[in-house]
Amino acid sequence: MGLIQDTLETVRRRNAGEPEFFQAVTEVLESIEPAIQRHKKYRDGRILDRIVEPERQLIFRVPWQDDKGQIQVNRGFRIQFNSAIGPYKGGLRFHPTVCASILKFLGFEQVFKNSLTTLPMGGAKGGSDFDPKGKSDAEVMRFCQSFMTELFRHIGPDTDVPAGDIGVGGREIGFLFGQYKRLVNEFSGVLTGKGLNWGGSLIRPEATGYGAVYFAQEMLKTRGQTLQGKVCVVSGSGNVAQYTIEKLNQLGAKAVTLSDSNGFIYDKDGISDEKLAWAMDLKNVRRGRIKEYADKFGAEYYAGKRPWGIECDCAFPSATQNEISGEDAKTLLDNGCFLVSEGANMPTDPEGIEQFLAKKILYGPGKAANAGGVATSGLEMSQNSMRLSWTREEVDQRLHRIMITIHKNAYDTSVEYGQPGNLVMGANIAGFIKVADAMLDQGLV
């Protein structure tokens, strides 16, 4: 077996029963093989063996009391994957599906995503199998306080700076930050996604969605096109999906779908700014189901399905991992889709990616296309360190420039390695080289 296959076999053996993690490692390692073959120093330094192993894995119990006075126990995690280019950086996810495999896949992806942003951030991920849905604010607060009572000793503004992810929004970040401040007796930029009046950054909620659209815009430029008039399908209905649609509307595109775990809506007339505002209130304030949008505006509703059967020009998967199967990818291609910009992490499975690359459509993988979120978290860290706050326009301009740079870096690298336009290869190699060189510079770490 070759070096890549040897490494993958070791990963499979050491991480049995962790399919998401193995999938993420396989996708990266197979695409960076040309760089490993070209640069002997990475082989001599055993960089592959080192980069697939987290620097630290934390698992801890989280006991908390519900409103009935009953003690509940959840499991907490923090996977600190790589700190070669900066403090660990990556979100916290509160969802029943959270397990070591999912967090290791997310942390591994985060290493390369953060490298691409041009900002000095390492990669990490964490969270819990706690489900905030249906919980009172008091229950969420007690859980967050218990979770941070263990996590606080492992994080800090120069060590590890968590952010939000699925199930962790402004409410949760606030409770987590308050407990950290109480425990360490300091006010520091230890979390990102904070409230604007206590250290947060403008544009942070919008950043992942805006960034995915900016990335799509750059991909279209390579073919002399714009988003004006393009029909777009968007999955999800959280922050990423909401602000993807907001930016698509601003650029003259027409988004026609939203989804949640129960199904999706198809609004053939387009999700206007007014309809989007209603949907945001539904999801962010009333915490209702997307079917209510169909009832309100007369849109079509498809229970238990995802929106990939709708005819479109562009697709923005913005929900969760592996939401586009090989069959879904074929359906999208058959229906005329020629651009996919991933707002979620690893939303397309390996068979789907293979089809997108074979058809040479414009395909922006998550670690590049959705890097706007963590990039703006990095900008929040910078503002916290300098004790200042940039305007909305300043942050948006910096985000836009970062997404342009990420696309250029990925595209130029794909050209350098003989596969122009293959942004999977380009993004993975570009992200890998920066981290690998830093690891070599720092010795045996």
C-alpha cells in the first residue's frame, strides 16, 4: 500500500466506529496526495501521521437540573485538533447526534478551513449531546453553566476560543460566557458570537451565509457570470440558510426553498425579504417548524424530504453533514444545477462529490465556501484584543476580501497541481501546506 492508504488504514483501526471522521480524513488525504509526492519533507516529517491525530481530546460529564428538579446527565466534549498556526478555534454544537466521530470530523475540517482564512487560528470542535429544543431558558442556563464549569480550565483567549454551532446561538454563548467570567474573574475574548454590547462583532450571525454567497460569486466570475437572476435552492432554516438568502436577494438571485428536519418548503415566487423576515421570526423567536411558512404564504410543503429535486441553477446546502447523497447529486445535475456552494460542513457525501467533480460544475467545498463564519469569529477575536469595535461596513468588507482570497488561493493551487477548477484539491492542499510547514518549523509537535 502507498503512504496515503497506510495512513488511512491506521486511522480506521484507531478510530473504529467513527465513520464521519474517517470520511473527512479520506477526502482530505486522497486529494493532497500530489503535494505529499512533490514534497519529501512532509514524508520525512511523518506529517500525515501527526496531522490526523488530535493534540487533545476531552470528554466529561455534564450534570444539570431540569425545571422539575430532576438531575439530568449529558456528555461534553472538546476536541483540540491542531494549534500549529494559532489558538484552537472552532464551534460548540449542542445536539442529540453529537459524538466523538462527528466532533473529530468537524475539528479536522476546521484545521484546514481556519488555515485558508489567512488568520492565525488552529482547529478544534466541541459540544454535547444535550438538546436545547423544548428546554426553558432556565434549563439551558443551568446546562451551560455546568458545561462551562468543566470546560473553562481548558480554554482561554490565547489557548482555545470556542464559538457557536448547531444548537448554540446567542442565548447559549451568553450563558457560557457569564459562567466563564465568574470562574476566572476576568473579561476576555474567550468566546466568539458574543452579544454586540459585550464584545461581539457586527456581521457575525450573517457571516457564514454571506461568505458562501461571496464564494459562489467568485466561482461564477471564472465563467463570466453573476448571481443576477439565478434560481437557488437552499437547505436549512438557521443562521446560515437565512443569511444566505438575504445576500442572494441583495445580489439579484431568487432563493426558492428552506428546510428543517421535518421537510422543506418550495416557494416558486421566491423568498422575498418580507417573507424571509417572517421565517426568521418563526425560527429565531417562536422556534416553530418550517411547514408554517407554507401555511402562511401558500408555498408547497414536502414532508420528510430535502430540496434537491427542485430545478435550479445553484444549490446552497446549509443544514448538516451528508445531506446531499450521490442520488441527490445526480438529481441536481439532471435538473440543470451547475453551482454548489456549501454553507454546511461536509454536506455532500463522497459519491456526490465525485459526480460534481466529474461534471466539472462550479463546486465550492465547505472548508472553503463556509469559512466566512470562522473568519469573522477571527475578526471578533482581533477586535477583542484591541478593545475596539469595527463598523458593519468594515467587517463586511474584510469578510468579502477574505472570501475572495480563499477562492483565489484554492483556484491557484488547483492550477499549480494540474487540475484547474478542482477546488476540493486546491482548498485541501493550500490549507494543508500552511499547517504542515508550521508543524515542521516548530519541531516534533
